[in-house]
Amino acid sequence: AHAGSGKTHVLAQRVLRLLLAGVRPSQILCLTYTKAAAANMGSRVFDRLSLWATLDDAALAKDIAEMGATVESRFELDAARRLFARAVETPGGLKIQTIHAFCEKLLHIFPLEANVPASFRVVDDLERAELLDAARRRALDAATRDGGSLRKALELVARDASAAGFNALCEELLHRRQAIARMREQDDYEARVFAALGLCADETLARIEAAIVDDGEPPAAWPALAKLLRSGSTNDGKLADSLDAALALAPHPDCVDSYLSAYFTTKGDPRGVGKSKIITGPLAKREPQLAARMEAERDRLVPLIEKRKAAAIAERSLALHTLGDAILAEYERAKRRRGLLDYDDLIEGARRLLHRSHPSWVLYKLDAQIDHILLDEAQDTSSDQWDILAAIADEFCDGAGARELRRGPPRSFFAVGDEKQSIFSFQGAA
């Protein structure tokens, strides 16, 4: 449902109807996206429950009927009046919270099973930014002293990324570190990057650039081509200038762009496609073999340019991950020394816990049999967060025969959201 249509109102009323149907407050888990939203929803529920405790029979029955529920006896009206005290006094109480708060509670109860520090503290956004900045400085300092792959990665990333862009990339790596780590555990990460970009394992940027320069018109032939081009118009002379500039830089890789500019425009479009020729008409009539050579070389270069772009992306991506790994390793060490977890750690720790341990045992130790899950802002829930909720909800299908004897409505999962409001990729949401 779209913004302003009453999603929070619907959730709050559903909680009230569940309580009226006899569901214990501890059996309800209501997850919202922010602490402010949780406080708002909790306020709505408890304000209504406190109001019920003071209304006379007629007013109370009318209010409950307007909410979509019914009461059939004086006993049920009295039960509705007692719901406020019941919600306040029930061990565990009514759980209206963010998913991070729920995961934090799980990890504090099961630190050993989840492999987290027993007395961990959750780092706030400001402290997290300070830790990441310090980790970045230490990793970059180590990279400047390194003589191997880390130094090369730093040089490449520094050449292609601005300071602000690099900081944004580090934040993105931080948010996706668990997914990247799981991907790397499966098989050769470098091979996966190359395959995703349509490259073979040996199609590196250096090899593709070597093929661009050496496998067609060799550098030794460039002076003769330039001489023929200069016998034409000014535009033909500009192509000759590109060949001369490339020859002056050869065999350094920097010569590639100058060489390609003889066959492609500054926008990257092939020259001479369609009715026009790659060289001017008079020169093409006078030197037909020159036009054929230039066009054949252009056609050879077209697929190589696409491969060059893909290889450059692969090289930059791998360099960023090499440097990013060093930064994240420093960040993780800093957190471990201080006994800190960030919000992503809470989600990953709870996800691991519920997949290593049986959810029913975890919930039993939590002193809560969750029978109803209500989720707000479902469009911004990440796949890891869905894994946590799915692990709990899967328990709804266990022991169905025994559950049928329990008083109250069937177990339920109820979510509201609007994909048009999604903060795309925020916290890993898709």
C-alpha cells in the first residue's frame, strides 16, 4: 500500500485484534524499520489499550467493533480492559522493535553459539564511521609500504577513483562484506568476476591491449599509413596525427587510446560507418587500398574495445576488493579489540545462529513462542533479514496437530510495504 494509506494503522489494529483473540503478548513479534517507527506503533497500541481500561461497556464495545473485532459477553469486555496490564506485566512483553534490536537480544542470549563477544556493545553510526576511517588510513599506509599486489591495487584505485568516490565504495563494500565473503567461499572469485563480464580467464587488460596494438596493423606500418593520410584533407591529417601520437608512446599501454582515436570518434563510435568512408572521398578514390585497410582494422578493433572495457572493469573490481579486504580486515580487528558489533554484524550473527541451531530451541531459550510476525516496510528488508524471519516462520509448520489444540487464531506472518518507496540497495535490500 502506498505512503499515507495507513499501513502502520493496519499493523497496530492487527496487534489489538490478536490480543483480543487471546494471543499472549509474548507470542507477537512486530518488526518496524526504525526506532521512531517502533515507538510510534507501540504508542498507538498502548494508548488504545489504556483507553479500553477506562471505557464503559457500551463505549468499549463500540470502539472494538469499529476496529473490526467483536465481543459477545461481559466477560470478554472485562478481558479487553485487562489487556493493558497483561501487556505490561507479561515476561518478555509485547515485542514491537526494529529487527536489529531483536537480533541484538538474540545474540546477547546466545553469544557462544553465534560466535560473538559475550559482552559486546553495538557501535553507533558516528563511532562506526570513525573506526572505518582509522582502518582505511592504516590499510592505505600499509599499501604504500607494500611491494606487491596491495601496492598495485592502491595505485590503480587511486588513479581511477576520487576521494569521495573511494569513501562511497568503502561504504558499499562494508555493507556487502558478508555476501562477498560467502561468494568467495564457493569457488575462485576472480574467475567469477571474469565470467560475469563475458571474459575468459586469460583475457586480461594487458593481453587485450597488446592484441589491439600488435595483432592488426603493426606499429612498424603506422608511419606509412600516416604519410598516406597526410596526402588527403585536414580531417585525414587528424587521423595521421593520432597514429603519430600512438607511435611516440609505443610500446607503453598509453599508446592504445591514441591509436584507437584514428578509428573511433571521441564518443567511441566507429568512424566511417554507413554511407560515409573512414577517410575522405577524394583520398579514398586516389588510395582505395588505404580505405580498405583502415576499415578492416576498424572492424577488427570493435569487439576488442568491448573486451577492453570489460577487462578494465574486472581489473578495477579486483583491485578494489584487494584494497577493500585490507581495509575491512583492519576494521574487523578494531571491532574485536573493543568488543563491538555493527548493525550488519547483528543481522549476520542472528542469521548464522538460526541456521546453526534449531529455531524452536532458540525461541524456547528466548522465553517466547512466537506465533505471529508482523513486518513493516517489507520493501526495505534485505535477503539476510528475510532469512532470519523465514527461519522463525518455518516453525509455524512444525507440530501442526499439537498447535490445533491451542486457543487462539492460526499462526500468521503479516507484512506491509510499498516497493515504490524502496530505498534501493539500502542495507542490502533488493
